[in-house]
Amino acid sequence: MTRKARLLKTFSGTLLAAYLGICAYFYFIQEAIIFHPRVLDENARYNYSFEFNERWFEPEPDVRIHAVHAFTGADSAKGLVMYLHGNRGANRTNSDKYTLFLDNGYDMIYPDYRMYGKSRGDMDNEEDLVGDIKHVFAEMAEEYGEENITIVGYSLGSGVAAQVAEEYDPKMLIMWTPFYSLVDVKDSQFPFLPDFLMQYQLRTNVALQEIEEPVHIFYAGADEVLPVKRSLKLTDYLKEGDTYKVIEGQRHGWIYRNPELIEGLKILLN
């Protein structure tokens, strides 16, 4: 072997080792990239003005999912909204996120994922993330009926919501600032990393093809977190009767306060 060939072999080996090292690093830190929980003490108090109960769900041993179950002030509820939040925060949050649905005559269940808020349990993969919410949905369906539950998912929660709606038969699925899949999000930032490294893939595009119930999407036209140009690909999988709206000028956060979304929800929920 010539000196040039030996150098080339050494260089190639170094590059391969570096690439494998990057892959391994990404694999082990992906939770830190995806999830940014706000952790609350189990004695933390909630000071909402509307009527609510704190609920606990136990999908498996050593896992406790905490949720706020809020009640509309209307004479009777039109149904239940299950709201799934994004990758930050917890269910102790701005009360507008609740009253948006309560004022439209719906009760609301607002669960926190493992590691978030008062919820407890180790999260290792997508099955943990989605499985917990499926468990909550199944228990609430016993109280309200699947057909009377509207699932609303924001950002990360939109991907979880789609997986739940795929398995069950909710009244409808509403998604705010969704993504095509977490694999697509990875591809937009780290296209050189293989898809199989993703322990959380949340392929919303696949789930939409199996959902028979109505689907309604609200996009943030100026989304700086999940570029609308990529997530608009989801509209390829909408069926007759499904809808989508791009709210021009809206950024990723605070979309629930946008008048166009508020009015759109009022039409859908009533």
C-alpha cells in the first residue's frame, strides 16, 4: 500500500469514527433537544377562577400523569376538549388556554407528559409519550364517550394528538402549528443523520392517512420554529371536509390569542 493510500485510509477511518460519534451523541441527547419541561412540586397550587379538579392517571407502574380537568360554566357541556401542549411549560399556565374552550361550552382535560408539571415517570421513547396520552383519552372516553371528545394539539402536542386520533374515534382533531413529522424536523436541521436514530418520530403525515374523523389545521404564517413551508405538506393528506388555515404574520407562540384562530375555533366548536 502506498503512502497516499495509507493516508487516505486513515483519513476515511477518522471521518467515519467522527460521524459515528456524532450519531451516538445525537441519539443520547435527543430528549434534551426535544423536551423542555417545567417541573412542578406535587403540592403546587393552581389559582384558576373557573371550576376544576386535578386528576391523576397511572398508565403503568411508576408512572403518574397529572391533568387539570376544567368545567365549563354553561348549563351542560357540549363535550370535552383534550388539549395537548407543546414541548415547553406545563398545565399551570395562562388561563386563556382553558377559557378558549370553556367559553365555547366544552369541558377540558389538560394533561402533562411525563417529566412535565406534576407528572412523573421516565420517558424513553415515543411509545411512552403517546401511550400515556392514549391511556388518558381512554379513561376520559368512559366518562364522555369517544365521539364527544375533541383533541387539540399544539406544536409537539399536534404530533401526539394525531397518533391518538389515529387509534380512537374522537369528534375531531384540531392541530395548531403542526409538523409533518419529527423526522422531517430533524431532516431540516440535521439532514446528515439517519432517521433510525430518532426515538420520537411522530409521523403526523402517516397518521392523517388513517384518521376518518374531521381534521382542522391552523398554521402560523410567520412560524420561526416549524417553518410553515415544510408543515404545509400535511395538506396533501387532508380529505373532503377537512380544512386548514394559514394565519398570516402569526409567529409560533401565542397563536391561541390570535383573533383568527379564536373565531375559527368558535365556528368549529359550535
